[in-house]
Amino acid sequence: MLVVSGLAYGIDIHAHREALVNDLPTVGVLAHGLDRIYPYVHRKTAIDMLEKGGLLTEFLSGTNPDKHNFVSRNRIVAGMCDATVVIESAEKGGSLITAELAEGYHRDCFAFPGRINDEYSKGCNRLIRDNKASLLLSAEDLVQAMGWNIPTTSSEKVNVQRSLFLDLSEEEQKIKKEQRLAPTFVNLKSNTMKKIT
């Protein structure tokens, strides 16, 4: 699992710090250039993230953390992730923008419900009510929804990738061997990213 967030106050910084404590890779997507860390009080966490994950931005050095940059940052967060989890949100906020973007990218979106009168539960409750996010009550709910609960024995891990070539004829095996020897080309302008494992 890779934890991706925006290195901002609140849930973002807690997600990054807990990922580091639990030895999980974490990436902070910045709304400014790499020549600064905003907010500055998160600098130590950002430095620690360079050892286990990293920092990512589309902005040139010298770019200030202006309000409109955060929406662009959220676009990258939503695009990088297989799933977006909204822990808390007021009726308006960056996490709701990220959830909307994730829905547009056909990514899974989840939210934790809260009390109906709590200001920072209103956004989550609305996402769930409007069927824009699946309800989560625990981390186990997320594990099951994402299909990560593959049973393994303590001494052997189960390979989840199916074999594409179960029974090949002699001629098909020759073709497969030739394909492995042929050069591979990668389209660097692709709009998709694979999950980091």
C-alpha cells in the first residue's frame, strides 16, 4: 500500500506520519515548488518521507502555495490513487474536491460517517448520502472493499496474478520466447499509472 496525501494540516499530515511509523511508503503531493515546504512545520516529516516515499509536484521552484494550486494538487492525488478515503470534511473543502476528481477518474471513493451536526462530518455524510462514496466503519472495511484480504499462509504468499499462458503449443512457446527478446517500448505520455506495491 502507498499512502498519498497533500502534506497539509489535519488528516494529511497524520496520514503521512502514521505511514512512516508503520513502515509504509508515503508520497506528499505539493501545491508549490520543491524549494519550500508548506506548511513549514511539516518540514521534518517531509524530510523523513524522502527515505520512504517522496515528494511530488508539478510546480516549478519559486511557485508559491497559492489557493488555486491546491485544486491542481488534488487532481494529482486523485489520479495517483486506486482509492480515495475521506476521513473528515466540512461541507466544502479540498477532500471533497479530491473525492469528486476521483469519481471522475473512475476510482473508488470511501468516507467515514460522523454525527449529523458535526461540522467536519457533513462532507463525509453527504458523499455517502449521494452515493459518491462507500461507507467505511473500519480499516478492515477498506481492506475487504479493495480486495486486499487475500489469505496467505505464514510461510508462503499467494501469487494473485493469473498466468496468461497456461497451455501453449510448441509454436506458441516459440512466439512467446521471441516476444521476450524483442525490444519493449513504453509510452511515457500515458495517462495511467499502475499501483506501487
